[in-house]
Amino acid sequence: MPFISSSDVKVTLIPEDTFGVLATTGPRYDIPRKAGDSLPVKDGGNVESDTIKPGRNANGSRRGNQSVSGSLEFNAICAPFMDFLMEGAVSGKYAGNVLKAGQTDSSFSHISQLTNNEFKVSTGCVPTNFTLTATAAEAVTLSFDFSGAKQVDESAITGTHTATPVDDAAYEFLGHEVLNVTVGGSTALKFTELELSVEQSRTPRNVLSSDAPVGFAASGARAVTYNLTFYRETGVDYAALFTGDKQEFSFDLGIAGYGRRFTVYGQASIPEDVTEDDMLISVVVTGAYDSTEGTALVIEKLV
């Protein structure tokens, strides 16, 4: 029997109308894979028996409620699948060209096609973490961690889905395409790296009569963290730029047509020196609710 090569695995995401149920119609996102990506991991939820059998022997274990965990990593690109994943990660929906972090949760099915008639189907998947990282002279990367309810093996995928491909004109973003990094209304600082992270804990809802969660509930506050690293320069009043009070911070990824703008409302830490040799400074912004926007994070399509 021939081995299956990880390079040949195809990944598809399908939005769910009902949590944990693979939809038979609607959009289908065939997403790019990053080298080294792994398959979602199924946990059987084994429950060990504490019964003592004769001769001090144990009584084994039984499979309990299963769960799924996985991650998606790729170089940043403006495409429908990226918007779809970000909606799930921030619990929001685009209204026109604007996406605000909120409390509208959604789920998707993750399909790993191993061969023409072998599929691993993970249903009831919800993002728990989203990270965008940009470093000067390197590729901009995106990663999403997700939890799922159930995973099964299938020989075929039924239904009629509408393919939503990545536009051939779209491209993978590089560091020099991170534009208009704005702090305190100024774009004058020389940034070398930034990282935006959004994390939301999700608690599985296990119930009697089911061997898998019937949903995931958000647990605790959404954590929005924005890390900035930049060069120390003369004549800059860093205390005036980073006041420690609630401020607006933003950056653009790309330009009109294929770009996105990310705006974080939050409070900045005291600027700290990173290394003496490179004279770098780092600041951590912690997202905070803005009453005008009704959120701590806004993502906009640049049109």
C-alpha cells in the first residue's frame, strides 16, 4: 500500500449552518497550506476505570467524549477564506466593509482530503486564537488555532458547494506592505515588527446522550494584544505618543483593492528597551472597550 504524502493533502473549510453538521450547500473554501502543517488531532476522551480486578489488575478504559484541536498557518493574503476565519476568531460578521469584534459566533467543518476517496472531516470547529505577525523584510504570517467537536473518516463528501477560490491577482504580503502604522496620530516611528493577537477561551458543552460537545461557549473576556517594536530615535517624546490612557492604534496591510486596516483601541505599556546593540523599544497594547465603536478591535476592507 502506498504511503500518503503530507504535501498532497488538500484542506477545505465549509461554513456550518448548524453547529457540528457538515453543510451540503453554501460556500467552500479551498485554502492554501503552509509546508509542515499537520492534520487536526482527535482526542478520544478516554475515561479510565478505577475498578480493581482480581490480582490488583486494572479494568482498562473506555472512550468518552471526543474533541478535536488544530491550527491553520499561512502567509497573509487578502481572500474570502481569510475574512471568514477572522470573523470566527473575533465573533463578528462583516457589515459592508467593516468587521467588529463582538459576540456573533460561528462554526465550520474542516476537511482534510488525503486521497481521492479518503477524507478526515472535523465538524463543529471554532477559532480560539488568531495571530498576525509582520517582521521587516519577511513575509507577513497568519495563524489560527481552533477547537472542534467531532472527527470522522469519510470516503466521499456529499453536497453541492460553491467554490470560493483565492483570486489569482492576490499575493502574499511582505513586511514592506505593512503601511501607516499609527501611534498617537503619528506614523513617524520606524517599526521593525508588530504582532496582533486575539484570543477567546471556548468551553465545550458536553451533555448526556452525546459522545461529543453540542457547542462551545465563550469563556471570559476576549484578549486583544498588540505588540510593537521600533527603533529608538532622537527628539521623540515617547511619553506623549504612548500615554497609558485609552488610545487608538492602527495599521494597514496592503492598499485599496486587496488591503485590510486593523484598528485596536487600548492602553499601552511603558516603552521598554529591547537590546542595547540595536536600540530597539517595545510596547504592548492591551485592547480595551471603546464606547463609540462598541468594541476593542475593528477590521476594515480597504476599497
